[in-house]
Amino acid sequence: MSLFSAVELAPRDPILGLNEQFNADTNLNKVNLGVGVYYDDQGKLPLLECVLKAEQQMMSSPKPRGYLPIDGIAAYDRAVQNLVFGEASPAVKEGRVATVQTLGGTGGLKVGADFLKKINPSAKVLISDPSWENHRALFSQAGFPVETYPYYDAQLRGINFEGMLAALRGAPEGTVVVLHACCHNPTGYDITPAQWDEVVAACQSRKLVPFLDMAYQGFGHGIEEDGAVVGKFVASGLTFLVATSFSKSFSLYGERVGALSVLCQGKDEAARVLSQLKIAIRTNYSNPPIHGATVVTMVLTTPELRALWERELGEMRLRIKQMRLALVEKLKAAGVKQDMTFITEQIGMFSYSGLSKDQMVRLREEFGVYGTDSGRMCVAALNSRNIDYVCESIAKVL
Ligand code: PMP
């Protein structure tokens, strides 16, 4: 008998499990639409030119690798604040934002969750139904009871906004509400700016704690447009949290570059909050890594690199939109009778295709086309070579 003999085998991560199944599939036509990763039209993970240029500059004057401060590179934290809140943001100028560098967007969520648990241990967390797989697990692990607010409505093929609002209005004071700032994962449906106003008002009147998850800034309508919701929360006078990820927008998945920003009521409060965020980091992984955050800082703060990034991000955004249009057109050409134009109403990397679990299983087993059982497909993994095959396969299972 060892200490570990009774340890149970945890279920496989649903998305990573799908990847393993894909890798083992011998179908030569197989297409992986299960992942949350952007691929270019050649089906390759891009290495952005702005990233490469920054790295070349870094390597031309290599630096020793000491420990970073607990909250990361100061210039990075400032660059994140300017990006998320806007260069001219009075909140930033007044020193009301506490920002720390984190291990990806996930790290930002976890540091925020640990901090919130400490200051309000009896709060509960509301996430959207459905939401990114990891939200429930992450906030549960941090010790919170996690419930959902209505979001996607299959009948409506869209958002049950009234249901969402009613849930927020009925939530007890102090409830942490996790909101996808843009490009909702997994559905691809975002609420409108006018609906955001109502969400902000509900958070305000119910004294809720908004936690914005911004994993796709720039993948929807544009950098500013996607970040506009942050401005709405700032204007409301609420205090709130924002987790940032550069995994997608810089194609830096494996470098783990993210941040957590907490908007506070004053400079002094921000300093106290920062000191608590640093404890959460220190006791988890001590301090963050250098490479990815240095790249992102250089790109965000060097005008030529910044312009190049904005162009490259724009190209990724445009390619996804083109794939959505092509999907609608080619599904029709493949004989699909039902109206699929909802695909172009969705935004960001993902599409909730409306296909049932049985249809998704058939797609996988008979055609080697992999999406999640919920019907989520990654539009950013489609390209001019695989899209015809994907559309013909979908047409056969519909
Ligand atoms: N939030 C959402 C909604 C996401 O989709 C993702 C990435 N799949 C993350 C957070 C985590 O991002 P990162 O990989 O930077 O940790």
C-alpha cells in the first residue's frame, strides 16, 4: 500500500483528449477543428514577423536572466494597462490600476481567483452557460462555488440575454461574474454594446464583482473595438478585474504571456491590492518568465513593431472572417438546405455549429473532422485546402 494506491485516475481534458485521438487517426484527410489555436492558410501555426523581429533584436544584445520582480516586467505591466484601458485612460494616469504579469490568461484568472477568495471567502462565482471549459474548474479549485448564468440558447441560435440579465439581477451582492470581454468561447456569440450597458448597470446595482476574461482582444472587430467594454466598466465607477492573454493575439501560446489588472478606487487602494496579488504569485510560482513578456513589451512600445503587429493581427482577424463567409457559401454548394448564415454573425475563433453530439461523433469517426461534442468548431483552423472537405463532410452528416 502506498500513499497513492487509492488515487483515482482523473478524466482526460476533453480538448487535449480530442487532440490525442486526432493524432492517432490514420485518415489522410483528417482536419482538427477541436483546438483553440489560430493556423494560417497553409495550416501552420504562425510565427509573427513582429515577434521574430523583436527576438532578433533581443539576441543581438543578449541579456543575463536574473529573476524578475514578483509582478513581472514593469514596462510590460504599463504596456498592458495602456492596451487594455487605453493610453489616455484617467484610471491608468491616476494610478488606480494594479497590473501583474501572469502565466498566460489562465494565470491571470487564477491569481485573480486566489486574491478574491482571500478578500471575500463567502462569495460565489457565476460563469456563462456554456463557458470556456477551464473557468468552472479553475474557480472551483480556488475554493468558490461555481454556478452559471444563461447565455447560449440553441432554439434562438443566439444569446438568451433576458435570462442572462435576470440571473445577474438575482445574484447576491459580492458575486463574482466572469464575463467574456469579446469573442465568446465556445459559442462565438457576443452581446451588443447596448446589452453591455445593461450588464454594467446590473453589476452596479447588485454590487457584483465583474471579472472580464479578455483572451481574444483584436480577434473580433479590432483592438479598440474589442476592448471597448473595459471603458464601459471604467465609466461606471465599478471596481473590477481583467485577465489578458497574448497567446492568440501574438501567437505566443507556449510562452505563457498574460496579465491581471485590477481597477481600484484610488492609488492607495491599488498599492494594497498589488501587494496581495504579489502574495498570490509568490506562493504559487514566485515570479514569471522573461522571454515572452519582453517580446510583447518591445512590440507594443516600439512604433514600427507595433504597426507590424496591428497589421498581422488584422490579417488573422480578416482570414477568420473570410473562412466564415466561405463556410456559409461552401456548405450551401455542398447541398446543405438549412440557413447557415448564423456562422457569419458569430465572431472570433469559434463557431457553435448547431450540430448535435451524434453528428459531431460521425464527423470524427467517418470523416476525420474533429470538433468538440458540443458542436464547437475552430474556424481559425480552416484553410483553403481543407474547407471543401470539411463542408462536404458536414453536408453528409446534416
Ligand atoms: N480564457 C478563454 C476564454 C480562453 O479561450 C483561453 C484560451 N483558450 C484562456 C482564457 C487562456 O489563455 P492562455 O492560454 O493565455 O492561458
